[in-house]
Amino acid sequence: MASESHNPSTRGVLCNAGAGAAAGVIAATFVCPLDVIKTRFQVHGLPKLVNSRGKGSIIIGSLEQIVQKEGVRGMYRGLSPTILALLPNWAVYFTVYDQFKRLLCSNDGFDQLPLGANILAACGAGAATTIATNPLWVVKTRFQTQGLKAGVVPYQNTLAALRRIACEEGIRGLYSGLVPALAGISHVAIQFPAYEKLKMYLAERDNVPVDSLGAGDVAVASSVSKILASTLTYPHEVVRSRLQEQGFHSLVRYAGVRDCMSHVFKKEGIAGFYHGCATNLLRTTPAAVITFTSFEMIHRFLINAFPPESQTQML
């Protein structure tokens, strides 16, 4: 990520948190319709569309079906808890990741962090973020799938959903899917080191500092690293979504991660672990490009807009 010096400061933390939160909200709003479709594919499998024009149109057909049955609002189910989750999610992640990098950096320089240290920083930040925001992701998943359950009283809003889940299912309900979500740390353990290495390669190629890379180079690095990480770690997302979707009124109940994996494999085979993968790539790749590019550009703006105290006093 963008850095200003080896020494952490309140200014640096606030810039990381502010840029991360803003970038996450921008990306979430842009790709929400695809996120709704992906979640439903993960939980309920591929839909049977009326007048389908073939597999190539399944995403468009799903969007059309949602609009017909639920209106445009249906494409943005779960956006509120998604934004509420992403505000702390990326703010916490980018900030903790940056602080871990500072702790692990050698005398060779902040931008020359070894691969192993980069992976540790990504994993530590991922674990902290996942534990902090898991209840909001549970709410988001249930909002996005509740329109498919006949006779079930829907959740009205994010806070009401959190209270209801806590009352009906306890802490366990709020943290359903946490184990596969933590397994998802493998995703950032691949994505962020790959992103850093790609940025370094592009900076060396253009003979410029890493923090001076253009938006186009940042977009390339973020998209390639995201596609690689998403493809390799996608099955855990299916398991996580199914565990989060099941609630007090669910017909299918899983005893845990192993039971869920066994159920998916027996009923749907290996392909079951990749339901929604294509949609996920269509969603996460532009989301990653928007998030990372927005973060880098907003971070640079904030750093320049709010100079260090020493410089401010001199001025």
C-alpha cells in the first residue's frame, strides 16, 4: 500500500483509514447487483430461467428476473449492511496491514518487504478485519437471499436484523460462517503480496517510485492479483455463504464446515464449490480495480492535503 515513511503517525493511520473506507464504499455501490446474483448462486445454485438464451446470458437473465420480481431495489439488497461492513472493513484492513508492514519491515526499506513478511502482514490484517465485521456480512447475505424464501418474515433493516439474529440464534448466529471466512485469509495472503510484487515490477519497468505509479498501472496490478487469488480460493466463499444464509427458519441446516462441504460435494460435486465463480470474477475484478485505485489516489490526495505537523508549523 501507499506509504509515507517508516514512522507510523496518527496522520498516516487516519489517511489509510479514510482512503480505505471511501474506496470500499465506492466499489460496493458499483458492483452490488452482481454481488446479489453471486450470493444467490452460491446459496441456491444456478437458477432455472424462463426463456433463457443459454448459459452466456445467465447473469443478464438473473438481473432481469430480479428486476421483474423485486424491482430495481432487489438488485441492491444488502447494500446497506455491505456499506456498513465495508466502512470498517477496508478502513481496518488497510490500516492494520500498513502497521504490520511497518513492524515487519527490514532496514532495506518499507517497499522492499520480503514475501514471507508481506504474507504475514496480509494474514494478520485479514484476521482482524474478518472478526470485527463478520456479523455485518451475515446480515448482508441474509438480506440478499431472503426474497427467495416464501413465508419467512423478512429482515427490515440492518440494526433490526442484528438484534433479531442475536435474540434467535445468539452470538453463534452472528458469527456463523466465521471459520470459512477466516479460511478466506488465504485469499488476501495471495492477493496482497501479488499486488505488491506487481507494483514493484511495474515501477522498476517504468523507472519510477512505487508510490508514483499511475492509475492504469495500479489497475493492472490489482486486477491480475485479484483474479489469481479469487480463482484459487473461491470454494471457501460458497461454504461461508451457505453457513451464513442458514438461520432459525432455514430448511437445510449444517452441523458445521465439514458437514456443509460434504453436503455440497454429495449433492453437486466439485462444480458445486464453484457456483457463481464467473459472476464473482465479473464482480470482484472491477471491484478490486476500483477499490485499490481509489485507495491509492485518495490516499495520495489526503497525504498531500494534510502535510505533517512539522511542515505545517514551518509554513
